[in-house]
Amino acid sequence: MVTLRQLVLFGLAAAVFSGCAWSQPPAEHQALAASYEISTDAKKPSLGKLLLTEQGLWGFVHARAAKEAPTFSRGELVAFLPHEGNAPAHLFGVVAERSWGVMLQRLDGRTIAFDTVRGDLVPVRSEAQLERWGICHGAGGNLADDACLGAAGRTVAWRVYGANAKHRLSVAEDDNALVLPIRTDGVVHAGRAVVRADSLERGWVAVPVRANRATVPHARVLLDTQCPDIDLTRSIQPIEILRGTVDASEHPVEIEEAAIAAGADALVRCASEEVTVQVPMLFRPRLQVTNTSASGVPYGAMRPWSFAKENRAAVESAVLLAASLSTGAGVAADFYLERTLLAAPETKTAGRLALELMQVAAAAGRPEAALRGGRAATSEAWHRQNRPAFVLGKAWVLAALGQTRSYAEAMTRVSKLAKEPANRQARLWLAWSQLRDDAGTSAKQSITRAMSVLEKSNAPKWLEAGELLVGWITSGQNTLTAPKTRLSEAFQPFDAGCEDVSTCKLDVYGRNFAALVEASSADDGAQLVEQLQSTAVAAIRPGFRLSTLDAGKLGAADSVAMRAAAMPLLSPGLREDGFRELVEDVAGAWRESGRCLEVEQTDVLVARLGDARRDHAGQAALAATRWLLAGALPSACESPRKFIQSLERGLIRYPKITTYAAPLLEALTSRASKEDRLVLLREFGDFTAEHEKGAACKRWNLALAVSSANAGRLDEAEKELTRAINCEATGEDAYEATELLIIGFLQFERSAVVPSDLSAGARARLAALVRREPVVDRVDEVCTGLLPLEYNLSRYVHPNIAALAVAMPELPTDELALETSSRSASRGIASLLVARRNLGEGRPRLAAKALAESRQAFARIDHKVGLRRVAFLESVIFGGDLEAYLEGEDKTERSVSLDSPDKLDAGEWARALMAGKAREILAAVAVDGAQLDDEAKRAALAASLIVDSEEQTVEKWRSNAGGAHLADLCGRDE
């Protein structure tokens, strides 16, 4: 006999399975979100509301007064378009049509608005509408090579849904199962795809979703020798199957030990009827809800999962779920979780996974799916709010929905529940997640509290793992500082051999890294970079050592790519040194080949750099690497000025970049044109003065001061010198002597006096610079009158400063401006050149006037080199008295024959020089065997000063040095 209660239950079941679920509209007061008002125009009446239900579906409930509310068909794509420009838009699929409206499943991953937003609800049908939403579509199962999917780049993943030719989605009956009615039929990411091909033959649509990385990590599965072969070909990840003995217990730390020892990402052991999947999670990538504080290891991975051996679909999906979870492939993990739940819907394990892995769907941008699974799994629970797993999952759902305050309240509830003795798993999860969050930061109290929880929970293995984690990250070294334990010993050895680069794979701990790099050649650069990019990041990774990167076998671009790809794999304490070496590689490439270094797949490398929070140890170096790849390299390729602009932008977020920028700045100048060098010098001087305040700041601004001083721009030089003095170089100041020299030189420029308050060393250098006695620049330069006449400030400053200094245009001549020492020196040199030209052309009177003017200019600044040179020419040619010569009569001198140079006296040599016979004199004295007296030697040197270059004259002096005949020129008794 059938009771009334049974009839009611049969009726309800029939209603559900006949498509009559949601016969009543969802109640607004029970909705998680009810802030979307639907209207065709911001000023028109409401047509209804969008309500988010606790079952993970949205209801569009028509307003009672609405006369023309929009209607939609099952499977149709529908978009919410806000009337306000800054409100989020959303994409839905229609699950069910009802008289009161429709039930919808959200397909996008955008943040939910919780302030009232008005917008329109419109169908997405045409090609233009699909394109507007970035939706790709097609038919057939070959999606990895689809042009539309590939065009979005590697940082975009795709969820693929089965559809018909009119883009209507396949929708299962909404029977309140563990998964939502619109099921994911495939995932495409970074050129790889996993799909249910049979469900896509009629058609498919693909919705873009933000990926947490730009590569699909490879994974290694350790399959126990007692297990049959498991088909893992339907994996979006490259999978390597290892065979061995899996004897780990169910304890998470022992699972971790076994995974470390094998270098595996998932462990599979088999009994007669069951297959058990174990997931290492202690040191593996955390789940994270984007742009929120919701992060932690997967709660559901703290215990193994078991499935019936004959349920091959569930086993395969569960193994792939484990591999994707432990390698941080979040979108793939969400897909495999759904496939696992669908493959074993009635099992206890499926219910546990739906509940304890609510984090997975929430972190993948599908909080409604997480909510559906958690509620369905706890449908028989008397009070869900007393279940830590559900409250934790609900907290992550709220975080993904953008409800920050509600998330915090839920996590407070989790903490309260975790204190109850029965909830030990929640207590350990909270403590471990806290350690993973705060290890490497300054939150020492938080770390201490977490370790205390582990200790009080009588969890010695967890405590051992915590000590290992904190010791590893805070030590800043690639060594394990915790006491030797089974767990720490599991990390060794890491330097196995690697004969074949194509088969030698990395694991997350760096095993084989040294051997792999050693075995690589220049042709293997791209392959090595690809391996690094597709290696998941573990919290402890001792095999990735900085010294290993110094192979030096790769080209510049591959070397930079390899270092960048390895940055997140290095211990946080080694990243700063790693980035410094990366900068040196870039700077070396710029110096060798110019400022345009093209590194392939920089978007992939950049997306890889976000594995740690900004306040974690080593994060500044990751941020700087991101700037170098995405900002510095492309901007430098455009122009040096663009590089500076990129540097300025980078400083806004990552101030520490200035610590590393100096080698790049110097490399940019090494191959720049004269004009670009000047622009760069000024830009870099300004930049370092404002931001760097260290040795680089002093170097660039002293170089600017030298450049300005050389060009006679004294006011500019003084400003730049002041800026350099204020640069506050720490430690021993290598540029102090240069700084003092410039100070003295600028004072000398205005006063022609060597300052008395300089140190003895600075006074000596300044005296040499401005051609005061003693003037000996090198041991072989002992003739004062033959030293260079020009002031050469660059020669006396630090080599690093001289290398950066550039030639600036001099200021226009202003006759009323203050006469500087450099200008007097220039006048003296110019007059001496006039005298030489006139002597060479036989115009002695004009030459004498020019020599007198030169002497006057040199005398003003006590220019010993110039004065001795003028005095020597005056003595040899004009008898030592220019004034007397100029006051005498201008008469034609009798010609002198140079046929017998050994018979000429001083007067005859002088007349020959006045007659413009300097070249003939040099030819005459160069005859082999010629016997020359001192007067002939003096005349020959004077002739050389008239027609030869300074270098040629110095060579002649060196070959004929000796005697007292050059005392007036050289300034000493020979």
C-alpha cells in the first residue's frame, strides 16, 4: 500500500525529472545577490531582476508590472549589458524557461556587483555579438589549432561548451546534482586542448577565462606497480608516467615525502577493488581567488581519494585532477573535478570532493559551481554552517563574488569551528595555509601562532614540515636548514645525470636541472626555456641553483629567457642576485649588438612571475624581472627616451628597480650616437638624482658636470656638481677625488687661481690639468713645452666618469661675458696657431704679433706649457725679444742657403725660419750623417713646431733629447 507521503515524494520526483524544477520563482530575500535591475533603458521601468540563488543558478524574474519582459529559449546565450559604463557585464546560458522568467547559468568569471546596477538582458546570436563577447565557435573536436582560440594569446584559457549550429548550448536536466546543468566539454589553453570530442561534433562555443599562467605545466604521475595501465591521454597537461612502489600512508607529510623522493606530482596505488589517488600539496602551488586574500592549499587534498577500479572514467579524471592540482593548473583542475563528479555521481568520494574542493571552482572563476557542489554534497546535513569544509568553501565563493566583508566573516567562522576537537583537519589546514601565506614575510607573530597550533594539535610531522618550510624561505639560501629528517632527506640528490636533453625532465624541486643545463648546447636554448616555463613552482626547490645558470652556452636572447624563466624557481633569497645577473646579460647584449634585444614569448615569461605576494621575500626581484621583460626591452628598442619613461613607470610600483638600473643605463650609452649620448646623459642624470641617490647617481651627474665644464657651461656644471655631491654615496666613495678636482677646476675657471683649500693631491692634479708646474703627465713626458696645450678634464677624472662624459656644444661667444681660464687658454692656442701659419708662409711680422697675443693670453692663467712654447719660438726665431722685433723696421732679409746646415749660425737659422723654410730645414737636418750643433737642433725643433703635428714634434724631441739647448722649452736642465 502506497502512503500519502510516498505519493507526494513520487510527485516531486516526477516534477523534477519532467523538467518542472523551479516551478516557483526564486525568492529575492533568499538570494545571494539581487542587485541587477533589468530595463531596456536607464530611464525606463524595471522589467525584472536577476537573482543569484543558493543552488548556483541565476533567476531572471519578471516584474509583475512588466508588459514586455524579454523571453529566451533553453540553451540560448544571453548577455547582461549594464547601462553604467563601469559596471560589470555578464554572459549567461539559459537553463530553463518558466512562466515567471528563466533560470540562467553564468559563464563568465567577472566580479559580481552588489550595489544596484541597471542594465539590459539581450540574446547573443549574431556573429557580431559573439565577436563582441570574444566568443569563439566551430564544430568538431580539433580545437588545439583553432585560429580564433589561438589569437587571444597564451594568457587566455577557454572553456568549451557543446552547442548546435545556431550556438544553442547543450543543457542537462537541472536535477540538483553535484554539477551545474551546462557542463564544460573541454578546456583549451596555451595551444593545448582536452575535449569530449563526441559532444562537439555538432558544434561548440568557447568562452574566454583568465588563466593563472601562460603555460600548461607538465606533470609526473607515479603509478604503483600493482596498478593496471591507466589511460591519461585525455590530459591537457604533458603527462609523464613513472612506475614504482607507492607505499605512503594517508598522512599528508608522508605523501609529500614519497612524492619528493620520486619527483612525482600525483601518487596512485591500487588494491583489488579500488584505486587510491594521493595528492602532494604541502609545498605545491596554492589555490588563489584572483585579487583577494583567499588563498591556501586544496582542502580536499589532505586525504586520499578512492574509486572503484572498474570506474575507469572516474579514476582517469581523478588522477588528472590530482596532477593539475599539485602543479597549479587551476582551470584544468576545475575541468577534471567536474568530470570526476559526473563519472561517479552517487559515490561517497564524489560528494566529499564536491564539498572539500569547493575552492577549486571558486579559484577558477566559477563560484556558482562551487556553491552547487557544496550544497548538493551537504543536502542531508542538519546545519551546513557547522561543517568546516562547507563554511570554508562558501567563504571562497563569497570572495570570488566580490563580497569581501562576508568572506572575512565566513573565515572567522571557520577559525571558530577549527578550535573544536572534532575538526582537526580544518585546524591543520588553517595553520598550514597561514604558514604558506606568511613564510618569507615580516609577519613573524603569525608564523609563530601557526607553528604553535601545529604543536598543540599533536602533529609532529606537520611541525617538522613547517620548520622545513620556514627555515628554507627565511634562510635565503638553497640549502635545507631544518634538522635532518626523513622529509628533508627526501630532497636529495638533485644532480642526476642527463645524457639526452629531449628526455631529461625537470620536476618542481629542480631535480636534473644542473645536468640538463650542462647537457644543453646553443641549439637547445628554446627547449630548455620551454621546460623551465612548464615546470610548476614548489615552495621548496633546492635543485634550482643560481650557479647552474652560468653555462654560457646560449645566445643572448636564449640566455636572458632562461634566466627569466628560472627566476620564480629560484629560492627567494637568491632572486636578487639572479636578477642582477639577468641585467648583466641584457646589458652585455646591448653593448655587443645594440639596444634592441628581442626575446621570444615575453608574455609567457611575464605571466610566470606572479607566484608570490608582493610582500614576500624575493618578490621585488620578480617584479623587476617583469618590468625588464615587458617594459625595458621593448621600450629600449624604440628609443633611449622611451626606456627612461618605462623606468619612471616601473618605479611607481617597484621602487627597488633603481638598485639594478645602472648597468642598463651605461649599456644604452655605449653604442648610442653623439646626440643620443647627450640626451641619455641628461636623462639619466636627472633620473638618478631623483630616485637612486647612490654611486650611480654620483657617477652620472659627475659625468654631466665634466661634459658641461669641457663645453664652458660653468653654471650648468656647478648645478650638476651640486647634485652629484648630494647623491649620498654609501661606503668608500670612489669618485671623491674626481669630485674635488671638478670643484677646484670650476673655481680656477673663474679666478685663474688654484684654490688653496684643496688637498695636496687635488692641488697637484689640478696643477697638471691647468698646465702649471710641475707638469708631468707620464714618466716619458718630461718636456713641459711640448705637452698638449688644451685643458683635458676628462683625462684626470675617474675612468668611469670619463667613459660617460660626452661632447656638448659650446655656448655662443659673448664678448661681454666673464673671461674664463679655458677661454684664455683657447685664445692663447688660437693665436699660436695663427703664428705657426704665418711662419710657415714666410710672414714673420704677423707671426710675431700673434705670438705676442698668445703669450699675453697664456700669462693671464700662468699656462706654463703655452708660455714655454712661445718663449722657445721667440728665442729661436726672434732673438728672444718680440717687442724689439716688432718695433724695428720691416725689411727684407737676405736669403739663406740650406745646402750646408752644419755651417749655419743662430741668426741664419732664424732668417730661414722667418722666410717660411721650415719644411726645407727639416729635410736638411734629416740627411744621414749630418753633424748638427745645438743651434741646428733648436732650429729643427722650432721648424717642427711650425709645420708638424704635436705628436710628430714630440717624436723628434725624443729622438734628439739631450743637452741644455732645450732648457727654455722643457723647463729643466737636460
